[in-house]
Amino acid sequence: MSIPLKYSARSLVERRGTVLMTIASIAFVVLVYLGVLSLAGGLRSALSTSGDPAQIVVLRDGALSETSSFLSLERGRELMTLPGIATDADGALLAAGEVLILNNLPREDGSMSNVTFRGVAPISFRLRPELAIVDGRTFTPGAAELIVGRRLSDRFPDLRLGSELEVGRLTFRVVGIFEAGGSSFDSEVWGAAEDLSSAFRRVGYYSSALLRATSEGEAAGLIQRIESDQRLNLQALTESEYYARQTAATTRQFVFLANALAVIMAIGACFAAANTMYAAVSARTREIATLRVLGFRRRNITAAFLLEAALLGLVAGLLGVLFALPLNTISTGTTNFLTFSEITFSLRTTPRALLGGVLLAVVTGVIGGLPPAWSAARKRIQEAMRAV
């Protein structure tokens, strides 16, 4: 014989004051937890949409990212002669050497951050068709002009349309704003490879090369040819794999932080839930004794109070999730821990994270309710019936 669910639910309604305070404390834990996870979700979304499994990123052997890589123009030319590289309708190779440079610029709030400047060739736009100019025009090679991702332009005053800024030895002008479908390229500044190389006296080599294989299936064969060629001494991986590595390296810190904060704050919320449930036990001493006289066992009493605590946590979790949903409208930026440059993105609360927030709240409620439930079940009937 079990105690009806409505008994536990009615108890929560009757003690609205203390229950609402406990719900608010647990909901705040859920909100903070989901807030940090939404940072990881936004980063993961931005980086995961940047990769194409049919395209190959070529780096110096041993380099972890484009910022720590370089390959000579001679190696680049040898690379372009390998079979398996796709061509366009005019017979031009879909391959480009690119230069990646970090430049420290002031944000809107006055703080400084590294910004990624990517020197590209005209064919680079064919390799990344998601990029589209939304304001102004594209740059003219040789004219010291730049185009900037919209989100980056919003965060850095020096990168607004029409602005001029010193980049190395040259003064560049921002002539266009682009969007790249929410990918990591939204966090980059693009210009002609020869202009940026000249500005930083880096003429004579690329940071990386990007190649499109004739098909997704051919990509593995092309990678094998690149890495087995002793003349090149290069490493190659699909663009999807390259950005997957960045995703893991960058989001790991946020996931760890979210779990650490959740544990610390949940401990406090457990005490709040315990106080609420202890108050419920104290106020219902005779009621508990009556249930025992009617034949309900101690395990039924324990289950009823644990269910009450779980319901309290469930309501708090759903409330925390509701408060977290508007986070999806917020855009922000942080440091990519692999390239040490600014990356902009929109916060993203995934269904899995939302479910995790609700489960966190329920577990918090149950853990906080366990000692009071045990205490209620252990009360002696005679003592409980004499309680005032």
C-alpha cells in the first residue's frame, strides 16, 4: 500500500512560502549551470559548422593549429601537384595557401584581445561558399583592404565598416562586412594573402593550405599521399577533424567549470531543500503517526517525503530551464584556447543540457530531502501521537 501522489503535491502547495524560496535557490543553480553549458554549446556549434569533410587542412608536421604552422611557398607549389585535388568548371585547382596572423586589438569595453587575420587567395571564397558579403564590398588584392565578420565588427571599434587601422607596417581599410553562417569564420578578418604577408614581413611562406578533394571518399587517399610524401614533411586532416579538435580543446574548460559550479552551488541548495523538508516533517508529526496507525509502513513514509522533495526539485528545474531559454538570443565572445584568438558566437542551450539541468534539480531535491524523510519514517508512533 503506497501513499497517493496528491498527498505529496498538496503538501508543497500548503507550504508555499518556504517551498518557493527553496525552488528559487535550486532554480538559480540550474540557471548558472545552463548558462556556463550554453557557452560550451555555442562554441561547439560555431566550430562544428566550420568543417567540410571533403576539404583538407594541411599544416606543418607537429603543429596543433594554423597559428603555430608554416610551410614554404615551394612546399605549397609541390602540394598543388598531387593527384586527387578537385577543379572548378574552368579547370582551376580548388586549393589555396593561406596566411594566419594574430593582431591584438581593443574591444568595445577597452580590454584587449587577439584577433585572427586570414590572408586568402581569390579561390578561398570558392572553398568557403558559406561566406557572404552583407555590407560594403570585398577587398581588392594589393590595395591594403579588409573584410570583417559581422559579430567581430560589433565587438571591436577598429573593425567597423570604413575604419582604418595599423596592421604591421601597413594601414588597412575595412571595406566590407561578411557573415559565414555562424561558423568560426565569423570571428575572422580577411584580406589578400600578399598584403598581410607584406605587412608583417612574412613573405615566402603560408601558415596552412586548404584543398578540396574530388570527393569526400577521396579525401582519405589525398591525406595519405600528403603525409607519406617525404619531400613535404607535412600533416593533413579533414577540415571537419581539424575543427573537431578545436571544439574539444575549447569547450572542455567550460564543461568542467559548469560541473564544478553545479556541485558547489547544489550543496547549498541541498541544505535549503533539507530545511524545507525538515519543517514539513515537524509540522506533520501527528499526520505521520496517523499514517502509521492506518497501516502505512516506514518505507511508504520515506517514499512519500522523497517524492515530495523530487517534485520540489522538478518544479525548480523546469523554472530554471524556463529562465535559461532566453540565453539563446545572446551573442558573446571568448578566447579559443587552441589558437589564443577571439571567437564570437551565440549562446546555445541544447536539449541535452536542458535535460541535465532538470535532472540536477531533481537530484538536488532528493538528496536534500533524504535525511528528513528518514527522520519522518523513524518516528515512534506513541511519541508522534503525543506531539503538540
